[in-house]
Amino acid sequence: MKRRTVGSRIRSLGPVVAAVGAALLVTGCGAGQITQTDTQVAAINGTSAGVGTIAIRNAEVSYPETDGDGPAVYPPNSDAQTTMWLVNQGYEADELVSARTDAASQVVIEGSRVVPAQRTLVIGTDAPATSEPAGDPTRGTLTLQGLTRELRPGQMVEITLTFRDAGPVTFEMPVTVPDEPRTNPAEPGEPHGSGGH
């Protein structure tokens, strides 16, 4: 009698074991797969940060200008422009009072410094405008003057911005990389990995 009882219990567990096995198999099939979002690239390459009611978006050092012959770098003692959006999510206006970085002798702020309530202060002449409900956003510039070291695209620069009400915030922003990949003009049209036979 006992053997039949044990046997019937084992038979009744059969469907449960099969269901658990199927679930593990389905889970295992998804492991290691590349998801659709895995290869997606963020539309904005700059840094995001925030302090108080101020949100900093798309902060980056502008791409170095080049005459086409030399490398695209900022040499020491040169100046570099920055671009970023300073978004005031509060109901009172704030003001960018100062900025500093170890990468430059000084940081010069020109143009507007006020970040209007519920609006955006766009830093940089090359920064794209935002759609403001009250019209065009206010603009200013923030220049790293007298760079203390060479800066290349992709390198990070630490900077501290101080706002009158929100206070200071420190973050790293990248030197802009080119939109298009660079090609090697020394070997035009030669396929990679080709060898003589």
C-alpha cells in the first residue's frame, strides 16, 4: 500500500516538475540576449546634473576648431567654449554667480546670468534653443580661459557652478566628440583585414 501511495505522489508531481522546467527554459532563453534598447544611443551626449531647483542638461565643452590639417585639440593656454542648458524648475528666478575648474585659469561668464522661473538659460552660442512657452530662452556664455592642460574630444572636465539660491554643484562634462566618425585618409578604399595571397 505504501509503495502505491509513494508512486502516486511522484506521478502527481510530474506536471509540477515539467512546468518549473519549462519556466526555467524560457528564462534561460532570454539570458545573454541583446535587447532592443541595448544598442540605442542617447540623443544628448553631454552631462546632466542638478542642485536645488536648477537642472543642468547637455553640459559639454565645445568641439575644438581645427583648420583640417592639425589634430582637433585645445592646446594649453587656449580658451574653450562650453554649452549647456540651465533649467529652473522652481517658481523663483535664480542666478549663476560663479564657475570654476582646475582645467582653466579662470571661467568667464558673459551675457545673461539669470535663470528665470520655470524657464531655461541657454549657455553657449552654439547650443540649440529650447521651446520656451514665453518665447526665446535667455542666453549667456561660459568660457574656460587659459587652459591648464591639453584637452581632446572625449576627455572629461570637472567644473563647479554656483547659483545664488540653489548653491554650488560639481560635475564632469565631456569635450564634444565629432558627430561623424573620423576616417584615415592614408588608406582610401583599402578594405580592413585584407592580405596578400
